Amino acid sequence: MGLFSAFKNQFIDIIEWPEETPGVLVHRFERYDNEIKYGAKLIVRPGQKAVFVSEGQIADVFGPGTHTLETKNIPILRTLLSLPYNFESPFKAEVYFIKTTEQLDRKWGTPSPVMLRDADFGIVRLRARGNYSYVVGIDKEMLTKFVGARSEFRAEELEDQVRAQLVSSFSDCLGEHKIAALDLAAKYDEIGKFMFDKLKKNFSTLGLELQSFAIENISLPEEVQKAMDQRASMGALGNLNNFSQYQAANALRDAAQNDGGAGNMMGMMMGTQMAGGVSNALVQNQAQATPAAAAPPPIPGGVKFFVAVNGQQTGPFDMTTLQSMANSGSFTRETMVWKEGMPAWSAASSVPELSALFGAVPPPVPPPL
């Protein structure tokens, strides 16, 4: 090997991007004074492209593989530099490696609610989120619009602009289709397809190729969701009259099982009163169920008394209710009562209408002989 050949071999370089940094879409190969030697080896790994740029103009593009840089395989660069055939001197050019693998699971969402006129709720605010994927497609658009003279270009620098377009297109999609808020969950696929077709052109102007677009969730405001849950609960209950009667019966049972002093007395009074309400409701339902039958005239209203329990007013109670309370021991002769027309509260034993509720009081037991 002659001196010239040995000297020539020292200029052979290897150009590659062996360690890809996560999030970096474009990487410029660093060379001192941008000089690339004739006969250098260019290694392009799977998922990469190598683009030669000379004096601001994009020249040759290389796909995956190992390439020897000679005048025969860099025709555009040779033309730009006006290199003669068999030119074997170093040449100046920049090499950009572009990541062509699919960028998966890129998140998107609405940073602020989207206003929508809805047939069921009027004006509502919707939030949405999902994901998409893309690959870097048009090399020239990517380099000239975004990379410029920088040594690296990261995905997040581009995706901020992409997300803004996604939200704008999503708002436009909802406005065009006029889908009711309650029907949106059944239209995710249709909305996603419309968005994919609409965004494909927007992505291409950025030097990207949209691969997939998906909607993960479209949500209503929390207060609207609560109103929907309440509405669904009412539908699940069915007949509200029957449900009210069921609740009253349960309250009566709980009052009867309640133990202890004044609480027991109060519970029995409330249970007895609710039982009367349940009975009245059942009678009314029975009358509504048989409209053809002749209804008897209403029973004339009797005297009703208010009863004091632990310094609190309860009632009013009719005579039938008071008789039940007297039988159970929760209503005694000393219980204070009042009715309309009485000047003040009095003991039940002093009211003529109530004396019959307690029966005759036996005389004192005589002393033993």
C-alpha cells in the first residue's frame, strides 16, 4: 500500500446514529466543519432515514442499510456541488437522521371544556381524551419547517401544535354531527373515523403521517352526571307511591324495635302515626284500583289532642291513636295534653274526653289483718 493510499484511508469515516434518545425525532450527525470524506460508510438502522443537506438544500435520502458514499450513489449532492466524475476529495454536507418508527400512544385531551348545544340538557360542557400514533413522513417538510439548523428536534415540540389542532377538529366534529350527549358513548368509532380522515391532511402539512386515532372517553360535568344518576335511580324505583308506602312500613318496624325511655315513647308515637298514613294510602290506592265501586262517605273528623313528650309537642293524635298509646303504656294519666279551645296544657286525667281511655282506677289495697 502506497503512501497516498494510507493517507487516503485515514479520511474514511463511519456516519451513524447508534443510540436513539427517547422523544427525539430528528438528529443531526456531528462532524467537525461538516466535512464528510469520500468513501465514508453510512449506516442507517431499521426505523431510520438519513438525509443529506448541502447549503440549505435537501439532497440525497438513504434508507436502512450500509452505504458507501461515492459519486455514483449521491447523484443529487454531486450535482449541487458540481463535482466531476471520479472526484475523490472530501465534501461538505450535513446528515440528518430521521426516526421513522411509529410513535405510539401519544395522548391528547381537551384542556378546557367544549361547549355543546344538547337536546336533552341544553348547553353542556364536554371533556374528551384519547390517543393517536404517527410516523415522520415527508422529510423535506419536517426539516425545513421545524428543524432548521438545530442539532435535534424532539416530539413534544411538535405535539403541542398537534394537540391544538386535535381539539379544534374535535369541537368542529361535535358541532357538525349534533350528536346528543347521551348518545356519544355509542358513537366513539364513528367520531374517531371522522377525526382520522379530517386530521390526516393536517398531519401531512407538518411532515407527519397519521397512523391511528382513538377516543378513550367523552365526559359530562360532574353536576350533570349526578343529575343523570338521580334520574336513573327514580326510574329504578318505579311507582313512587308504592315506594313511599314501603319506606313508611320500614320506619314503623324500626320504631317498634327501638328500645329505651323517651326514645321508645317518641318512636311508638311516630310509628303509630305513620301506620295511620300507610293505612290511608292503601285505602286510597284500593279506591283508585276499583273506580266502579261506590265509595262510602268520609268519616267525620273526631277530636284530636297534642301530646307533650320530654318538653316537645307531638301530634295531633285522634282518639284511636291515643287509645293504642294508652294500651302500650306510652300515654298515661299524667301525660300533658292540649286541644283547640283549651286554655292551657293539662294532665290527661283531667280531660273528660280522655278519662275513659285509662279505665277505672281500683281502690287502694287494704292493709293485712
